[in-house]
Amino acid sequence: MSSDNRYDVTTWPIGDATQDVGEVLNSIIADIASRQRTNEASDGGRPGAVIVIPPGDYPLRTQVLINSSFLRIEGSGHGFTSSSIRFNVPEDEWPDLHELWPGGSRILVDLPLVPGAAEIDGAAFVVAREGSPRISSVEFSGFCIDGLHFTANDSDRHPENTYVNGKTGIYVASANDSFRVTGMGFVYLENALTVCNADALSIHDNFIAECGSCIELRGWGQASKITDNLIGAGPDGHSIYAENHGGLLIATNNVFPRGASSVHLRSVSRSSVTANRLHSFYPGMVVLSAGSSENLIASNHLLRDHEPWTPFLDIDNGLDDLFGLIQIDGNDNSIIGNHISEVIDAASIQPAGARPIAIRVASGTGNYIATNHVVAREADASSSGSAFEAQVDALLSTKALNTMNVTTVSIDSAARSNTVLDTGTDAEVLADRTVNAVRPIPTV
């Protein structure tokens, strides 16, 4: 039995971490609870504990339930490597690859899944505790959670490209305070990280990619942050999603393409999306929906271009180019100083012949849109069998055929009393000037 509140899954006497690390972790958590029974002793309290996962592969066949505060589960490396690239390499080339699987301190999610089961049932880690106070200060740091394989669905995609398998990395079901998820790797999970009812949550410096949805903040929340992450979701899921949040900070993330959206805020108020690099193959990159109001969207770099990798051609998120790269449904938001690059093949625009919209105010009043720079170019869409080379070539190429006609800002008839300053020429801004204020960029 540990006496210093520091545990190692490889030396714990109950269970075998190489066969089922879930059983071992549950046993350790039960031991922590049995030893730390006193709410208060000599003005002290429960010190909590650290559980160490050394480098290695650990199958998880039993769901882990965390119901104690002040618990840190830590590994020795996030271990991310692209499973998607490997699965799309011909199998006869696998022997020549340096490695086949993610590594570091790696949890292999191998839960028995029942068709139609609830999302929480497929979670490797569930955090749940009712009552007062809220569960607090649970930390996940420095290990990889790997969903191993995706499975076939009703699409015509290869099973390993569906982003579907019923598996979730971490599911926080109860109201929580001061949680931290740092330096983690998430790969090949239908849902990487789902957190409900968060207060002062920090999701920082993680590698969350090749997952159906990456980060979802559900229920409600306040004063949380999503910072410095590398994120890549699937075409049917969210890269970053939050609902009913206030005081949320989303900053300096690098969001890869292929997610249905880069940032989607639903009924979110008084929050900031700043200094992010956002890349997408589809419209609807940043969405403020359901009356999201008084938010700051500033100093972000948005790039919308084409999918260059052969296995994912002809896949989209179902939105056309009139939806807008940024769409706003809410009041008194500020969209300031963003750089927006749209580099697409004119023949691919939907509906055919339309002028793509960069920023669209679908509804709302008092929105302030100023000094955004929109670069729109026509480009030939090309593809490649190499994911890395195709993507790098696409990013580095600034050659284009022609300047493309776009609508830099479009304000729907349902929106009133909005302000547009220096974000497009007079011809590029579509707005009723009798009910909205517009100062266009002078033309040369």
C-alpha cells in the first residue's frame, strides 16, 4: 500500500496494467478514497494523490471512474503520431514504416461497446460526483489516449476514415472546478474530450487530432480557457465547441482543417477568440449561434482552401459558400483585425456562380466589424496521395490564377444597427445602408 500518495500503475499489486489498466486505476482510486476519509484534520484536509503511468502500452478494458478531488494522472509523453496516415498507406508498405502506433505513456481504449450505447458508456475516463462541493482539481497530463480504430458506418469511406467508433477519451459528467488537461495526446476517438458544467477549466498544450470531435464544453460554464492546443477534428464533428459559457478564452490554438467547424460558440457571451490560426476546407469556420453576444473575435488568421489528400476528396460539412466563413447570430459582438484567406477553385463554389461570403451577420444588432483583411484568390484544386507533402505544398503555395470576387461582409435583412468599417470595398459589402452603418475601403 502506498503511504506517500504517489502511485505507479506498473507496481500496484491489484490487477495488471499490461492487461487492463482500467482495473488498476479503479483500484488505486478506491485506495485513495479509503485512506483519505477525513474532511478536516488539524486544519488540513484531503491531500489527494498522483498516479503515474510510465512509458508503455496499457490496454484499458474497464472504464475508469474518478470521484475524488485533487487527483492527478500523469504520464511521460503524449505519444501522438498520425494513425490516419498509417491506415491510408498500403499495408504492404507498413514493414518499412519506423513506427505503426502512437507511443509515450499510451492508453489503448479497448472497452466492450454495445451498439446504441450512450456516449458516456464508451468513455475511457469518466469524472462524476454529485453533491457539494463540486469535484475539483482533477488533472490529466502527459499521456496518450488512443481509440485504436474507427469503424464502418453508412458512408462510403474506408472504415478507418469514418471518425466513428463510439469511444470517448475523457467525459466529465458532473459540475467541476479548476480541472486541468495539459500535454495530452488524443487520437482515433469519436469524442476526445467532453466536459459538462465547467468552472475555471484549463485545456492547454494538448495534441488532439484525428478524432471525430476534439473539445466540447457542454451544459454551461464560466471563466475557462482553451489555449495553445493543436487540434484536428473530422468533417462531422467539432474542433472546439462550447455552449452556454461566459468568460471563455480561446487563444493561440492551431486548428487543423477537416473539422466541420474550427470554433462554434452556442449561446456564449462575453468571451474571446483571439490569436488563433484556423484552417478549414469548408465554410462555417467560426460560428456564433443561438444569440451569442458581446464576444470578441480578434487577430485570428483564417485560411479556407481545398482538401489536397486523395482519401478525403469530395467530403464536406454540408454548408455552401453563402453560409460565410464567419457567421454571427447574436448582438454586440466585435470582429476586429482578423486576416481571412480564401483560396479556392471557382468551379467548386456552391451554389455555382455565387460570390463566397467571408463574414455573415445572419441576425443581431450592434455587431462591430472593423479592419478585417480578406484575401480571395482563385486556385486550381489539386490532390496527392501523401498527406504531409500535399498539405505542406498547399500551405506554402501563394500562386493563384486571379483575384476572386467575394462578399467580405453580408448582413441579412433580419439584422439591424450593425457597423462595418474598412472590411471590404463598397461593392464587397452587402448591407442595407439605411439600417446599418458602413464605411468601405477606398478603391485604387
